[in-house]
Amino acid sequence: LLRHEKTMIPKRGKWQELQKKYPAGNMAGDKSLKKLVRNGIVDGMRGQVWMELSGAERKWKECPALYQQLNQDDGAGSDEALTQIDLDIHRTFPDHVFFAGSPHDGDPIGKVGSSSLLGPLRRVLRAYARRNKAVGYCQGLNFIAGMMLLFVSEEQTFWLLATLLEQVLPKDYYARDLTGCNVDLRVFSSLLEKKLPKLHKHFLASGLSVEFFGLEWFIALFAKTLPTETLLRVWDCIFSEGYKVLFRVGIAVLQMNEKHLLSIQEPHDLFHEVQGLGRTLLDGDTLLKTAFAVYLQRSQVEELREKHRVEVFADSQARLESRDARVETKPRLEVQRLPPPNNS
């Protein structure tokens, strides 16, 4: 993070000028903003800019008391999602000092910089599960909300998460069957075939599907993959420009490693190598430069989504029918009647 901050020093002046120009916010329409964001938001302003660009600030102002209401224990019984949240919460950045300790639910609603973020993280995830029962809680959301908590307050994290899941990404992205995420993984595979055909063919020949490595990328929005300083640059652009950034960054990570990956002939070695992609990628400038050189139209993504959504639903229906058929054909155990006892 210190090295990341040093790279931001020359850009800090431009961000301060923009902040002076829009003291009450509303910077989203400024013509210079897109370029500034792609070059990186300075850490001192990152949370504020994320809230404004994503629309989370506006969403929060429309329902200012909702977060506290969702966190009230009404005695109606335990939350269904809370059991899974409690299983996952200690797996969230386990080596990070801010995610050590115990998630005491009785802690007051905290601000940025709280000594332990497990309590705030638990409350944010529980509150969102209560808000959106169609999603509830999904593995991966703990890493996304956890990273947000490092830069915005607990309540802002809730609204940023809500905006991300309800406006930036497809609404069924984190549905219980991960429909939206599975659709986007197929979209990504189609884009890989078009943008990097040799690598796509190499993966197929090795029996390597995009889901093997792409699920972690997409479900956690690279939060479990990229180094923090690089991840922040990617998220800056996601909140500014939307979901297309995910596909572009995914293609860019593969493109930057394409030559090496093509040289690996042993499938086992290839599987191992792709699992580590991005984890040491500290050069955010090169990653984003490569990503934004990938030509991609929103209409192209939506067309592919429509096509693959039909396939995902068809596959899901086929699995259900297959399961039902197995249940119907399962042999029934006949109870053998014992002869009555001979009392003679």
C-alpha cells in the first residue's frame, strides 16, 4: 500500500482540483473524470469517489435509516444466512491484522479504521442478506465487503455492496444457483475464444475450462487474486465504468501471460500455473493499459449474455430432470413380512 501511495503523489493535485470544483459532490459528469479514474484514485478520496460514482451515496440518502433497521434483532428467530456467514467470516483475509479477533455482534456500528473489522463485516453481510433474500449470502461476498471496509465506513460498505449487486452486476449474479456468475463465465470463455484463440484452443486441448480459474476471479471480483494495490485500480474502474471492466481485466491477465502459458504442455502444470495468475501482478498501470486496449462493446456482452443465459437455464433444467428421474427409478426396498410365531 505504501508503494501504491507513492505512485499517487503526482496525481493528488488533480484530484484535489476536482474536489474543489465539486465541493458538494456531483463530479460524476466531469469530462476529465474517466481518465483520472483510470490513472488511479488517490487513497484519501477513494471511498468518497466510489460512493459517488457507483450511485451508492444517492441510494443511502434515499433510505438513511435502513441499515440500522436491518441490524435490529427482532427476536423472530435466527437468520438462515448467518450460519454460513459465521463459517466464512474467519476465512476473510486471515493474515490481515484488521480481520483478526472475534466478530462480536455487540460492538457498536464502527467507522473506518476500527481495530477489528470482523464485527462490522458480519453485520454488513447479515444486513444485506436480510435486505435481499433472493441472494442471502454467497461465498465471495465476505472478501468484497471486507475490502470495502478498509476504505469506507460500515454503513457505506453496506450501500456500496447493495449498489454493486443490484446495479453494477446482473441481479442474479450471486443468486443461490449463481446463475448470473455462471452466465458471465461462459461469456468470458466466448470472449477468450475471440480475443486469444490460440490460448483458448490450448486450454481446451488440456481439458482446462474457464470455470477452473475464472470462478474465483468473478465471484470475488479479483479480491482473492490480485495484490491490493492492483485490485484497487481495477475496482476504481468498475465503479466508474461498470461490469465490462471485469471481462477486460480477465482477458488482460491471460494476455500478459499468454506466451508462457502456451509453452506449458503438461496439463497438470498448466492447471497449477493458471491458479496463480495475477497474484504477483503489482503493475496496475500495465494491467489496465492492456485491459482497455481490449475492444469490447456493451452490446456485445449483452448479446453473449442472452445467448448463454438460455444455455445455463437449459443445463439447470436438465440436471433437475435427471435428478427427478433418478429418484423415480430408485428401487424401493420391500419389507419382508415375517411369519407369525409358532406357539405350538
